[in-house]
Amino acid sequence: MQSINRFLYGPTPEEKVRAWQTKLRSEQRVMEREMRQLDAATKKAQQTVKQLAKKGDVKSARIMAREVVRSHKQMDRLSVSKARLGSIGNQLQQQLAMAKVTGSLQKSTEIMKLSNSLIKLPQISQTMREMSMEMTKAGILEEMLEDTLQMEEDDELEVEADAEVDKVLYDLTEGKLGQAGAVKEDLPSLQDQVEDEETERAMEQYRQQLNGLLSG
């Protein structure tokens, strides 16, 4: 009988909620992995900033410091998004408890709000779009407007205030840079040139790695 009902009416409310919770936990694990990768890349970039500052290459140090600022903001964004995924999971658990009494899932403005914010995150946008449509069909969400689903450019990750870059420089160089720094005027030795080339290659590698993580 249960198989016939599933064939005629589809999954039960409990089965739907369990499936969504599984997807949410999967996305949380993906996000945790990305956060670990971002943290490792950021630490390498911070070390490069220190090396550049030690050599007096203020310009390159500022470039890498800007990448560090961007990665910090992305880390914060991922952390908040991971927490929101957990909140949706908790809300669904409450829905499950109510469904056992009422026999159906109820509309939730909280899940709607959390889902809308997560759709804007490139890493989980597709999953959240699909899940939102499923929840709309199940009666949990209102019909979503097209402009709500559109991706919005997050200027916060593109424009970093000089003050934030200065703070990173100040912290990483123990106050030697961050306010105003003077580039060395001495001509570099052959050894310095070799080290500079190696540092430049490392800096480009870290920038590419960070940009890959930041772009999602």
C-alpha cells in the first residue's frame, strides 16, 4: 500500500524532509572542505606578504595583502552560509515534527529568507535553486520571483578598502608597514634578483589559487 501511495502521490513529507536534510549536510561538507583549502592558501599568502615586506617590496606586499583581505571576507561569507544551511536543517526538523501532527508541511518565511540568501552563493546556487523549487511545490515556500533568483554581484569581495589592506600589512609586519612604507633604494644584488623572481612566481601561484577559491 505504501508503495502504491508513493507511486500515486510521490514521496511523503517525511521522505522529502529527509532528502533535503541529506543535501544540506552534503553541501556543508563541501563548504567545510573549501574553507580548509582557503585557509591553507591564505596562510601561504600571508607568509609571502611577510617575505615581500622584509625585502622592502611594498608594492607587491600590498597586492598580496589585498588578496588576503579578499580571502578573509570570503571565509566569513562561507562561514555564515554554512551556518545558514544548518539553520534550514533545523527549520526542516521542526517542519517534520509539525507534519506528523497536521499531515502536511507548512509555509516558512524563515526558510524562504535563508534560501534566498544562499541562492546568491555560487558554490551552492544550483543546489539551492533546485531545493527551493522542490520546497515551493511541497508548499513550504511561496512562488519565488525571478529577480530574487538572479545572481547579484557582491561588491564586498571586489572592492577592499585601503584601510583593511593597511591593517593586514600592519599586523603581518608587526607595524613596519601599513601606514606608509618606503621602497628600498639600493640596487639589488644578483642573489636578491634570484630571490625576487622566486618570490614573484610564488606570489602569482598563491594569487591564482586564491582567485580560484574566491571565484567559487
